[in-house]
Amino acid sequence: MFLYLNKLYLTGIFLSISFILYIISKFYHIAPNIIPLLLPIFIPLLNNLYYSIIFTVGFFFLNLLVGLHIQTLSLIILFFIPLIFFYYSKKWIYYVLAYIISLTTFLIFFNFLIPHFLLNNKILYIFSILAYLIGINIYCIGIIELSIRIKNYLKDYWGK
């Protein structure tokens, strides 16, 4: 099928699907925590850094028009950008630096989203940072494995 081969059309389709799913999950409260965490699955499905960045920026601007920019920007900083670096970088030092930069950016600009008991207890605060740095690796591996399975299902469906 032609839509499967052209990455620009595929980016548009994935962007519209992810935007509709995100809006439905936020406004109708249908799996409001699970759907945003599964939205970065479209990044490995695009299999191109250029179109993955277009997808991420387009997703942010579409949600900016609706007014969900605080939730979307924190989602992009914590999950989209580390997945892009994990999937497309060749050396581990690049995605570890991306994790640290994204976490630092989140802690500086979005500290109002962090619970107060976590900010008051320094041991829990450091433990949660370490848990994020370990958990984001597991998350990226899980998203990539899930995207490989979806690619196999799409190849079976389209016969390629």
C-alpha cells in the first residue's frame, strides 16, 4: 500500500491518531495514564529521525492549540525525547546525557508537578531520580519491542 511506503503520509496518520487518542484520554478520562505513555510507540514505527522530530513537534503544537501544553510538554520532555535519543543514537553516552538533561529540565521548569512529600524528603527525591534513570531504559526497551511486534503485524496485514 502506498500509505505504508511514504513516510510523510505515515507521519500525518500517526500524528492524527496520537492526537485523537490523547484528547480522548484527557477529556473523557479513558485510560488517562496509559495512553500518554504508549503514544511514543509511533517514534520507532516511523524509523526516521527527521519524521520522528516532526511527529514530536507536531504533537506538541496540536496540543498547544487545545490548551494542554503543560501536560504535553512534560510528556515530551520525560518520554518522547529520551526515546528518540535511545532509538537513534549509536553510543550510550548520548542517551544517558539526554536522560539527565531532560530530567534536569523537568525538575527546573515543572517542579510544581512533583508531590511535596517527595520534595521535602531528600532520600526519596534522590531515589526517585535514580528510579527514573533506570526505569526510562526499561521503558524505551519495552516501547521498541512493542513497536517491532506492531511492525510485524502490519507487515502480515499489508503483505510485505
